Amino acid sequence: MRNVPTKGDFEHLPSIKQATILSVGINAFSQSAYKEVSTDAITTACGISKGLLFHYFGSKRAFYLYCLSTALQRLTAQTALLTEGDFFEILFGAMDEKFKLCKSLPKETHFVNLASREVCSEIADEKNALLQKYMAETHARSAKQLQAAIAALPLNTPAAPQTLSGLQLYINAILSKYLITYQNNPDAFFANADTIKTEMKAYLQLMLNGIL
């Protein structure tokens, strides 16, 4: 697999110019598939020549991957691990923080969503590697937060490893149900966040009533 090229002279540009180029790129790739995005349109919007864009990044492929990497880094910004409150307060508090982050970065969220469905073979290997790294980091973070929520449950005795594992599997399955349902329409996911949390709480209450 080829490595994602470094940005070279791009890092020496004024920060405002860097931000403009990345903003235009992320916006373009958040709306259209890779092959449909015109580098001419990007460079016109940035106020630079096409040759200069390729000087900075080497190719359209490298620019796409750099924009995707930037979007993923922004969406994995660390927030404090929540540990105060009951099971639902911790679990839904963490979800609210993630919702808040994604809603504050709509273009990045749409870009990553579109990238997950991108089929162009020219960028497939590198794109998938970036997304897999993002998913691994997100999963690890979610697992820690879930452990904190489970630790707040009023268990009569310390939970056996099988109990904790079962809780994690059940909760992850519920989360996956909604992620799959809304995978092609993240805006609807955020718009229905309160309804989703209400439904999730009902599912979780069914599980907890059988354990506690």
C-alpha cells in the first residue's frame, strides 16, 4: 500500500491560506464522489493555480487523502471521559458530546460518510486504511466510556466478566442498529437524536431489568 504523501511546501503557507484550501477541498469531497470532484473548481475557489495545488500535494489522490485525514482528525478530537452520574447519564452524556462534535463539523461528517461508500479503486487502499484507523480509535474510546457507564450500574455483586461482555455486546448491537439505519443520512440521525435516545433507553431497560 502506498503511503499518504506529506504536504511538503503546503505547511509553509500562511495558516489562513492552508485553512482555505482544506476547507474548499473538504467541502467539495463532502458533496460529490471522488471522480466527480473537479480540481479546476477547487483551485478556482481557493484562488490558486492547478499546478500549485499539485505542487503542494502531488496529485488529486494525495489531496483527497490529506483532506480525509484532516477531517478524521477533527472528528476524533478528545473530550473528557464521563464518569459522574448513573448509567444512562454517563452513556447518553457521552453520546451528546459526540453529537455536538459532529454537528459542529457538518462538512467533515458528510465527507467521512461519503468516503465510507466511495468505490473508486484509485484511492481505495489508502482511504480504507485511514477509515479503519479512525474506526479503531473510535471503538477504543467508546469501549472506555461504556465501561465507565457499566461501572455505575447498581449491581448486587461484582459483575462477572461474562456479564460485562454481554452488556457491551448488547449495547453495541443497539448502537449499530441506528448507525446502519442512518448511515446514508447523518443529518436525519442528528435531527432524530432525542427519539433515538428514547428508543435506546427502552431497549436498555429491557436488558437491565433482567440483570439488576
